[in-house]
Amino acid sequence: MKNMSWNELTKKPPQFIDLFCGCGGLALGFKKAGFRSVFAVDSDPTACKTYEANFNHNVFCGDIASLRKIPVDADMIIGGPPCQGFSPLGKMSPGDVALQNHVVLNKLWIEYLRVVDQVNPKCFVIENVPEFFHSREFVKLTKEIEKRKFNFTCDVLDGSRFGIPQNRKRGFLIAAKEVQPSLPAPTDERRTVKDAIGDLPLQPTGKDWHIGRNPTSTSLERYKCVPPGGNRFDLMRKRPDITPKCWMNKPTGSTDVFGRLKWDEPALTIRTEFYKPEKGRYLHPAAQRPITHREAARLQTFPDGFKFIGSKIQVARMIGNAVPPKLSYHVAVAVKKTIFRYNSIHTHEELLAH
């Protein structure tokens, strides 16, 4: 058999279905790697509209459990079942009234596998927080994957080792039929906050999501107390008179709260409320303000041309919840190699049959 190119073996771009798609961070990396999104599902209306605006097809907006028939065929499935119950920020006491909702969310991988059974893809990718990969639900998931005779591999990838200007860790599982999949090796390309946002105006322009807030004079004075790499403890030491009492009464704790980014290092994880300095290390390295939506999107490696649809809070939630597209791209390249091996086997079998 002659050596065949990727295009010869696939004949057309591999098609994927995106479950729990969000605004499309995971899908964007796969698109850049040469895949084509043909169907997507999410329950967040604004995320669905954003996805539709960037991938040019309709999204099923609603509970995945109510979607009984997938209307398209695809080579593969990607997606990240909701992770609130596994995230460190989502831990709750047993008496929490929301606990039952999180139990339901934690089992949405079952719906994911229901779609796998229906579509019968060559491979699929599940993304989630690292904690999921150490849970009892994950053990159940892997047993079900083995029952379906898929080979799989999984690990936690650190975005900062793949050229993402952010210390963000996400877990990935790649499953495939007949061949053993592999995850991408770190590139160890290092990008900093300055690499990502250093060219943006220090003063928000109010355009293209480079939007600021209107802090009070007290907030501005608080910001000035925090140096690059500093946090609320700098404020407590320099200006106890304007430090919130709850912080003064808590002399220990997180060193990220009310923290300021440093130009020459990656950011810490960008979460959904990055516009609130009290929620983490979100103060701009040089300006007296938290980072803007555009800066957060840059730190997540969204290109400036990506269209976000929704209110400030809705778009911030989409940005913070997304998989960095550049990290997704590296995973997609590894998946492409897996599909190439799968297609090589079947192409060889077809040639032998003739």
C-alpha cells in the first residue's frame, strides 16, 4: 500500500458533533485543525447564539436528555459535560439545597454515551476539570467505554505548557475504535500576559469587548495598593482603613484574592467573574482596574474575530467556562492522527479486498 496523505484518506474534513458546546472554545481548536462542526447541543441560549454565529449552523438549545434523535452522522463527538459538582469551587455541604442539581449534572456523561451509541463515531473526546478524572463517576464512565470496545487514554493537560498565557489545567479523554489514541505532548511554548494583551490600550476603548467598569474612588485607592504579583494582603498592610472588614478579620487564606497579574508570567485560571478583583488575581498588571472581557478572551486564546453575543455577564461566563481554543487545537491534532491511523487500516482492508 502506498503512503496516503491526510486528504486522500479522509476525502473531506472530518465532521464532529459538539455536546455541551458552550460558546465553542473546544470546537474552535478542532476547526483550526481541519475538522468541521455539523451539530451542537447546549442549554444556554446565549452560548448557543454565539456558537451559531461562529460555526454557521443551528444549535439544539435545550436539555440534552430531550434530544432523542441526532439528525446527522459524524466521524467523532467532542464535549465537556458540566463540571460544577467536581470543580473545587463547586464543593458543597451535604445539606446544600442545590446538591441534587449537581448530582444530576455529574451524571450527564451518561447522556454523552447515549449519543455515542446512536452516532457510532470513530472516536470521541471528553473534556472536564481535573477532579472529574479522580471521581467515582469517572470510574463508571471508563467501564462503560470499555464495554463499548473503545480504546482510550486520558490525562490532565496544563495549558501553560502548550502556549496558553494562563496556568489552566483541564482533563481530556480520547477514545477510539480499533486504534490506540494518544494525547498531545507539551510543546513547552511559553507565553506571558504581556504576549497576550500587551498591545491593547491601557484605557479600555469600549469597543470589541475591551470594556471597563466604573470603580468608586475607594476601589481605585485599593487597586493602587496592590503591586504586580501582590494581593489583598498588600492592601491590608498598606491601607487597613479601606480594607473590607471581612478581610481584616481573616489574616490567612487565598493569595489570589484581589491579586494583580504580572506582565512576564502566565495568568492564573480565568474564571467567569474575572471582572471582579475580589474573585481572584484579575487586576491588570499596570492599569488601576480589573482585566476587560477582551483581555480575558485573549488570555483564553480566543482570536479577536470571534463573535461573542450576550450581556457583559453572559459573555464573561462564556469566556471563563470555555476550553482555551489553542489547547483544544493541540488535542485536535492528536485526534487527527488517531483518525488517520483508523482510516489507514480500513483503506488497506479495502485495497486487499479488491
